[in-house]
Amino acid sequence: MHLTYKLLIFLTLLLLVSGCSQKEESILKLPEDIPDFVKETDFDSIDWDHKAVRLSDQMIGNENKSGVIGIDMPSLQTQKWMWHLWGLENPVNKKFTVIGYHRETGTVHQVLTSGWTIGLSGENNGADAHTPSNVQIPEAGEWAFLQYIEGELFDTLVYKIAEYL
């Protein structure tokens, strides 16, 4: 009986200690000015193992979905990127939104220098739609670029951004 009592106290203390030492799950903080259609659950769907691949001499992306010219020279300086999208009908003037998510810090960023959203243009380089943009990546590391068309998640491009060219 004395051994049972000690074992019960030991297990109770063990539960208390382990419960107090567990880390709180990090809560994703979305910027206040982020578009309303961006949901925290969109970030849960990021497949960090599905990295962007070379689609042509200049374009890197996800085959038959989205690709970017200019992303192959990543740096923390402002750059010009040309986004290309496949699988769209009547893309001209549709709203294209890009959300940057930095894996290491778990932070969400506006990466387009002109705002969260820009307009799409028609066919280019074999894609159904394209749009040029200037981007500013705030820090080096692994990034996911969530792409939305007219408020619907379209594709996610995962890429590593280096500090220098």
C-alpha cells in the first residue's frame, strides 16, 4: 500500500511537470492590412518538401500551375519578377494576390512592393496569364509564396531566398 501511494504521487507530479513544460503552439499572426480572404488554414496546407523546380532556362515554379522569371537570382534587394500562371480562363484584369510566408520565423509579409494585389494580363511565354511585379523579400531563408486569384488560393511556390546574389 505504501508503494502504491508513492507511485501515485510520482505519476501525479510527472503529469504536472510534463504539462507545464510543453511549449505553447505558435499562433500565426496575420498583418492587419492583409486581404480578408486569406485564412490561417491556408498556411497549414504548405508542403515545404514540394520545392519549386526549373521550368525553363529562366523560369522556376510548379509545373502547369505557376512559375516566376527572376526568382532564380534571389536576394534581399528589390527585384523584378514576372509571374506566369496556367489553367486560367479569361485572366485579363483578374486580381492576383501574393502572400509571403517565412518558414523560420513563421511571419507573414507583403512581398509585392505595390501592395498585396496586382492585376493579371494575358498569355505570355506559354502561360495563360502573366504579370510583372517588383518584390522585396525582407530576410533570407525558406519562403512560401501563396498565390490567390480573385480571392481563391491558386498555388503555393516554395523557394529558398539567399541573402546575396
